[in-house]
Amino acid sequence: MADSVYISEHLTKPQLEFLKLLDDYEIQIFKFTEIEQLLGQKFDNLSEILENLVDKELLARIEKGKFCRQNFRDEYVIGTFVAENSAVAYWSALNLHGLTEQFSNTVFIQTTHKKLDKSILGTSYKFVRIASYKKAGITYNGYGSLKYAITDVEKTIVDCFDLPQYSGGYAELIRAVGQAKMQGSKLIRYCELVNNIAVTKRLGYLIELLRIEGLETFIDYAKSQVNNKYNLFDPQGLEEGEFVAEWRLRLNISREELLDISNKQY
């Protein structure tokens, strides 16, 4: 009751009407340029209405021209909302797919547009730009205004091998491969798009070593891509370890260690 008295006493009629329409249409997050069309109504001096609602802490400004309800804090919706043509990816996607229990304080967003990393409403965002032809494997979580794009399991795994610095650690990634339910055809497609032979070799070797069933077609594909250059299994590790001629990989993480890591439980 106290809240409604506060609202009626401190808000103008247009401000009240605007908030009611947001409630009616269940809109949690919106752009200045689109909101009147979404609500089906024009407002005199919309800028002033929004500024006043922000001042009264009934709306929050995400960034210029982008707003959300004051208590709205879905970091994945916000992250994909502020970056065009984007999806939750890398470590954040691994976590959402249940492939790691390690939780990053940063939300990783993949986008085809350049965007500087920033903090929004107390959450840190890392925006990783990719070429538009590498965007694939997009699925969706949530519904309505809570819906957001996320890379599927196979694309998440391939992306993390491509840019392991955003994966939460190589041990986490090795465990994720052992746990993930993957389709060989998708892995082949995404490896072709990413076009990183070292990634294909590392994934192929690991899948074969872990004897993951149903991915024989991917293993055959990966072997067909092996070139003459030796690559470290862990690209961020030391130049040491056994040379595996079949895969042209140098195991700076030994077979025993890889098997041990993949079998470790949280």
C-alpha cells in the first residue's frame, strides 16, 4: 500500500502510464528508439519521462539509449542486449550448459561488432569480436523479453579451444569435452568455420583418447586435416612432452594427466 501511495504522489500521469504499459507488455529491458513502437503509444517528451523515472530509481540506464526496470539483473539478457548480433559464449556458455561448475565474475559475450569491455549494473562484460562467417550454432534460453542467444554445446567447445584464454582454464575444458553430449556433424561444421587446424587436431586427439562414443566421423575428419606442423596440446603451456606423430601434437599435458583430469569429479 505504501508503494502505491508513493507512486501516485510522486509520479506524473505520463510516467504512471508509461510504467503501466511496461507492466502490461511485460517489458523488462528496452531501447529508447523502439519502446514507443513496442508499447503502441507515443509520449510527449519521452526523454524527460525516462530521465525522471531513472532519477526516481524506477528505471535503470544500462547505457546511452538503453534502459531496464530498476530491479532487472539478468546479466545474460543485458549482455546480449547491449551488443549487436551477439550470444553468450565461452566460459559463460560452458557454465550455462552445465559443463563446468567454475563460475566467472565476467560474462563472456561473442559478437560480430566491436564493443569495448565494460561494467554494467555491477557486472563485468568481456565482448569478444568474431568474423560474421564464424557466427553459428546459436540457440536460445528464456522467453519473451528474458530470451537471449547462447552458443550451443558443440560451438562452445570449439570456440573455447580456439580462444582458451576465455574458457576458464584448460583443465576445465578437458573435463567439459569428457562430459558433453556432442554431434560429430556439428563439430565438423564449426571446426570448418573457425578454420584453426590446431584446434581440430587437439579436439580430435582428445575425443579419441577419451574414447567418446558416436564421434567417429569427427575423429576421421580431424585426422584428414592433420598437417605437418607440430602444435602443443596446451597452447599456453611449456614446450615439452611426448610427440604424437599421427596427430602432429606435442603432449605438454601427458596422456595420463589428460585421462586423470577428465575423470576428476567436482
